[in-house]
Amino acid sequence: MKDFIWKPEDIDKTKMMKLIHIINESYNRKIKSYEDLHLWSVENISEFWEIIWDFSKIIYSKSYTQVVDNVKMMPGANWFIESKLNFAENLMRFKTDNPAIYFKSEFQSTRTITYNELYNEVKKLAHSLKQLGLGKGDRVAGYIPNIPEAVSAMLATSSLGAIWSSCSPDFGIQGVLDRFIQIKPKIIFTTDGYNYNGKCFDLGEKLKSILKALPTVEKVIVIKYTGSTTVNKIQNTISYNKLLESNPKKIEFEQLPFSHPLYIMYTSGTTGLPKSIVHSAGGTLIQHLKELQFHCDMSASDVVFYFTTTGWMMWNWLISSLSIGATIVLYDGSPSYPNEKIFWNMIEELGITIFGTSAKYIDYCREKKIIPSEFSDLSKLRLILSTGSPLIEESYDYVYKNIKNDVHLASISGGTDIISCFVLGNPILPVKRGELQCKGLGMDVHSFNESGQSVINEKGELVCMSAFPSMPVYFWNDKNDEKYMEAYFSVYPGYWHHGDFIRISKNGASKIYGRSDATLNPGGVRIGTSEIYRVVESIDFVKDSLVIGQKWNDDQRIILFVILDSGFNLNTEIKNKIKQLIKIKCSPRHVPKKIIKVKGIPYTINGKKVEVAVKKIIEGGKVDNLDALDNPKVLEYYENIPDLRLV
């Protein structure tokens, strides 16, 4: 019991408990626990998602004849058959003077956009886009910062049945082209520049290079943001404000099938071109409504901030909060400019109730010994969400000691692949340090051992055994679903194989140990990389680390790379201390054969360590997709390391 660091109060007021009551009354059940609720949701998938549809009051023009035709058909299950709806219409159902968006940036004070103002802007924008010839199935690309106009552009696009796809402007030219060349956009939304860490970055030259390789682009819609003028010299540009000069009476929301494409998302892998994943309007909507309402207990009174860019799926997830009437917070800039207090002061200023970020950011605050409770009023903050990588146990302790002792901390995990979560938080369950609270409702999640058997309290592969609405509709340009099948169904045919290494307890809580393709395997024993990170990154003098398994003498040996604080040298004493801690807290099998000091640890743009890329370099390979990395130059540190050629 001592490991439970948060327990819920007043659970009867939560939407999760309301859901239990609805099911008990509607189906004459006696569900009393979340464990029972989850079991019912995966054993009665059709009935479960029908309840979510009804509870959420999804707006539609034509009802469904069947919820799902075959939950064991993966891929290929059809959802809410014959229904017609529009994603944007469901996000813009509230026409009030309540704030829809709070926006802040490094150089702008808070800007507020009400739901009425948002509707009016999208109304004008959608009308102008239609006049430009945009229609169903056309692709619209956003090369755009996390600003309100990005939300309006996405909503206007989806109102017409066109498909939205976005990249953050800090992506390099090749990184953008690797994505947008695949989908051949008709229109691009962009800005004249963007700000980061106190500096202004002009986008004019990058856009010129990008557009030369995208002949399908008919119009470039430019939002004035930083005041730069170089973008004005680009052909076929039109001012965003020009599109707001029209004044139609209302938005004509195109009514579309549940499975109509809404977003094209991209994996951030470093091996080859990113996969272009197509997500449906209906699947995204109903899955997000489930997670926001029940797993986050979100309501219209919430103020929700997720630190993200337009290139990460958490941006799409955040925007869906509009469907509930909540206020979303957008921030464009660095999390440490002008200082590390910026987010915590925002939480106080804007009355943020739900704060989402990456595990990396929480780890950063812990390492910097930042104590937000000493300088910010966090009384309204009730939920912190962490994702992107496993949150180590010490960071759980840090949150409750230094941020807020009664906050609900929920580590969540899923991915761009499903635009949602497999395992996540729960407002009616306690939080145990180091664990994700529960399996998502309606998500038939299991841990499979190497024999393909579902196991409890054993590490294995994260597998989903039944279909769910937010599965990709398909991959773009994927003939006969070949890439789709290879990505998720080649390991366990008929079951979704996610590629995470996980342990699920009897009560449904879980721990994720990293990606399967980065899993260590010395002597045939599978070890998750996060097991080692939890120990190493709790050491005061270790700033960052990365661990891989190197092929060695028909086996594998563990190699640990570290960055030490200034004043510390990686001598024998330091190495032995690290090894001894790993041995004590993990096991002798976890102890690395080599510990090597490096100047940088490579991360993707979304903040994930790239063990696979380093492993590839160490073993003589080449990394194909450098533009997926936030700091690709650091890979040079891993080339031709003499110590890795020694016995």
C-alpha cells in the first residue's frame, strides 16, 4: 500500500461512475469495480461503443444500422455502418462567449478566442477554401506553429471533408518533404516565421525549397505571425486575413461516413520514410470523447493545456477537447524561455486544471530541482498527464513532493498509430508510483509472451486482441495494405502488435519497459531499456543516458552511454557506482558491460530516445531518416567508438 501515492475522492461524481450506473441499469449488470467495467467493455464491444456514442451526444445527420460488423476482423472491421457525421461540427457545437482557446507565446501575452469567435472564423475560412476549390478528400498541409489559426485551419478543412496533415516549422526541409510529398497537398497553411528560445526564425527560404518539390500545391495561405516579409516573395501566396473577408451565414458541414479520412499522421521512426497513417473522423472523435470524458473526467469547466507542437498527435488529442466545451491552451515556444517557471506560472495565470506534457519534461524539472509549489499557485490543477516515454518512479515522487501533493498524475501510452491510448489514467483508481493505472475502456489489451500466450505479471509484447474505432483506416499509398499488415499484424496474425514491451498486473495496471525493437536480450533474457533508465537517471551526477544491446560473440552485451554533470569524470569509481546501483535495484543481468561517456543523446522531435538508430550505427549501419531527429549531429559521437571494438 505504501506505493500508492494518490487516492481519488468523491468518485461517485465522476463520469466513470456514471458510466457504470448506465451499464448496470441498461443491461441489468452488477458492475462494481473498474476491473469489471473494463472486462464488460471488451466482452461487449458493440454495446460499449454504442453507450459512448449516446452518452457523448455525437451530432450526426444519419444514424448507424450496426455498431461494428466483426470485432475480430483486424484490419477491416467497419464501425457505425451507414452513419453520416462531420468531425468539425462535433467540435463546434458550442456557440457561446465562453473561452475556447487561450494562446500564449514567447513574445505575446495571453490572447483569448471565444467559441463564438472561433465559429465565425472557421465559417469564413471554410467558405473561402471552398471557393478555392477545396473539397472532399483533398489534402491540406499545415507547416505551422501551435497557434489558434492552426486550429481554425484544421476545423475549416475537416468541415469540407478535406484531410488535414501538419508538421511543426522546426522540421527540416527533408523532414517536411518526406511527409508531404507522399500525400500531395492542394493547399498549405503556414506562417512567415516562428519563435523559439528567444529567437525569431524566418520560414521564407525553407518554404521556397519545400514548394519546389510539391507541384500539387495550388495556394500557400500565409498567416502573419513574426512580421518577416521574405515569405511574401513566394508565388501563389494568399493572406490568411484575405480569406476572412467573406461572410457566409453559417458553416455547411459536409456529412460523411464514419470512416471518412480526417487526419494523415506520421511515425517518427529513423528507419526509412515515415509511415503515412490515415485516421478516420468518426474513429478519432469517439475514441477521444471516451478518453477525455471518462479517463480524464473532463467537462466544460476544465482548462486544458498540453505542451505539444502541431507535429505530435497530442495536438490532435488536445483539440478534441473542444467537443466537450472545455478551454484549450496553446503555447508556442520553449518550455524554458525566459526561464523554467513559464509553464507553472501559466497554470496559475490561466487557471489550468489539466496539464499534459512529456515524461522528458518532468524528468528535466526534477533534474533541475525546480519546485513549482514554492512559486506558483497550482490550486486549480487537478490532473497531470505524462506521455512520450515511461515515467520513472523518482519522477512520480518528484511530482507529489515538489509540484502538488494531491494532484492526479496519470502516465499514458498509446501512439500516433492509434491517435489515442492503450493504457492510461483513471479518476476512480489510486496511483501507484511507476505504473500506468489501467487499460483503456474498450481496448482488449494483453501482454503476450514469446509463445503468443496472454500472461499476467510477466513482461511481454503489448497486443490488442479486438478491433477498436481509432485503428488506422489505411496507410496512404499502401497497395493492398501491405505496409499496414507488416507494421501491426505480421508478428501475431489477426492481433494488433504494438511494439511496446509491457507487464500487466492482475488488476490491469501496467508498466512499459520501452519499445520492443530496443529491448535488450543478453543471454536470451529480455530487458526493457526503461528498467535501466529508472536507475541511472535517478543518480544525481548523471544528466542523461542511452542504453543499447550490441551484438557480441553470438550473443548481446549491454552498452550504456552517459552524460555526466560538469565536475564529474567517468572514472572507474563512477562506473562501478553505476554498475552496483543497477545490480542492486535491477539484477546482475541488467549490468552493462561497457559504460561510455558521450556529449549528446539523440532524441526524435517528439522527445523520444532513439536507441535503434544508435544500435544501427554501432553495428556499422546507416540511419536513413535524420530529419526525424531533434539533434541529428549527436549521432556522430557514436561512430567508430574504439572502446566498442575491444573485448
